[in-house]
Amino acid sequence: MEGASGIGSENRSNFDRRLRHRKQRDAAKSLLRDLLEREVGCRASAWQLTENADGKPILVTSKGPSGIDVSMSHSGWLAAAAITDLGAIGVDIEFRDPARPISEIAAYAFGPQEKQAVQCGGVADFYRIWTLREALAKAHGIGFPMLADGRDYFAAAPATGIWQSHIDGRRWFFAADELRGDYAIGVAIAPKESASANCLADLAIRKFD
């Protein structure tokens, strides 16, 4: 007896999603390699990308920690990579999908003032807050618990620009921007004590085709 079986639509959808996610992650890693080579003069053969217990990417060399903190993100057709020697960094990029249940997500994850901002500003304000919250959580090394802790962080943050702020007595640098194709991006850095506010200009988000 012979038989044949096909891939069910749900399994195919899961397979396609995993394949797309792998391609997106590969694109983010490629961008990171280019950024390191361009900005630091660091050849790909000189370093290795690993992860800590929380999944945060760690850049190491044959001599140990590189002294450069890195972060990556991807969404839709775009990828983002961020590097710094100023402290801990996080980056998040998101396609502003109007079909996403933003009210439900905001109700679960955001602080009271941030929820109000989303009610008034809709999709644009949701993704402004979401990308900055995720960048903050990545830089903090806490991940989802901080992303969805119900506290207010960015209710009044600008949609674009670079600024300095304090959270729980800790200094932070932030950057936000809107990208072509209806994307939002946020960057967060927890600077070392020695980092000067003059370093804010280094947070400028550079766009490559």
C-alpha cells in the first residue's frame, strides 16, 4: 500500500513564518557585521556573537568581552542593528500594522498615561511607545517583564528626535524616528557614568537602502 501526505495549511504557515523569521534575523546579523566593520574597523572573523541567559546578544572576541554592546531587531522588510561603547543598548523596529490589536496590547502592557496617549493618537502613538519600551527593556536586560510592567515611561516622548531622561534615578539616552514604509524605530542607551551628554549626537539613526 502506498500513501502520500501533504503539508497542512497550518503547518505550512508555521514553516513560512519560521523561514521568514530566520531570513530577517540573518539580515539583522549582516547589518551588524557591516556596522562593526564600518564604524569600528572590526572584521567579522575577529568576533563572535553569542547570547546571555536572557537572549541578549553579546559580542565577544578571542580575548574576551569586546567592550561594545549590541542590539538587533527586525520587522517586515526592515532590519536594525545598534552598537555602542557608551553603555548598554537596545533597539526595536516595528512595522505599524493597523490591524494589530493595539488597544488590547496597550491595556495589558502600558502605563495609564501611555494608554491615554494611544486612545488619543492611535497607531502612531502606540508604536512610538512600544518601540521605545522594547528598546528600554532590551538595554535594561530584563526583557518582557519590563516591556509589559504597566508603568508609564514614554507617554510624552517625541515621535522623532534624541533626548536624555532619568528612570528610577538612572540616566538614559533615547532616540526615536519614523521610517519610510510606515515603520517606527526606538533606541535606548543606559550610559556609563563617564558618558557625556555631548554623546547624544551619536544616537542619530542612520538609514541604509
